[in-house]
Amino acid sequence: MEEKDLAKLIEQYQHTGDQQILEAVRDACRPVVEALISELAEDSAYLLRAKGRDRFPFIIGKYQTAAGLSLETFLRNTYRFYFQQVLKGEA
């Protein structure tokens, strides 16, 4: 899925809260999040996947298409911070 199409879906989700749209966005974003999980801690992969899945609606709800930041960069930066907090026991 192209980033512009994904950005439209994210905006739709942010305005409607539609769970089907959220699932489509989650599926499209999964490769980025999975790659980051592999980089951070293979031993904690199950915990990070579970926490990351639970936190996804909040995180994607903060994405601002007008900011000009690519979705991949946004996800990497946001999840990296969140996963570090999880691994420290702060989240």
C-alpha cells in the first residue's frame, strides 16, 4: 500500500475510530514494527508484540500527515521510544 493511501486511511481512522480501518492500517504497518522488534530485543519479542498491538490505536492516532514525516519514520521513532519504556518496566 502506498504511503499516501495509508495516510488517508489513518486520517479516516482518526476521524471515525472505525475498527476495520484500524486493522487495515495495523496490517500495513506491521512490517515496520516487526523489524524494530527484531532489532531491539529478540528475547522480549512476545512482550513487545503484545504491548505494541495494544498501544497501536493510541500511537496511530497521533500521526499527523500534515507534519511531513514519513509513516515509517514516525512508527520507528514512536515505537522505539515506547518499546524502550516497556523494556525498562516503565510502560
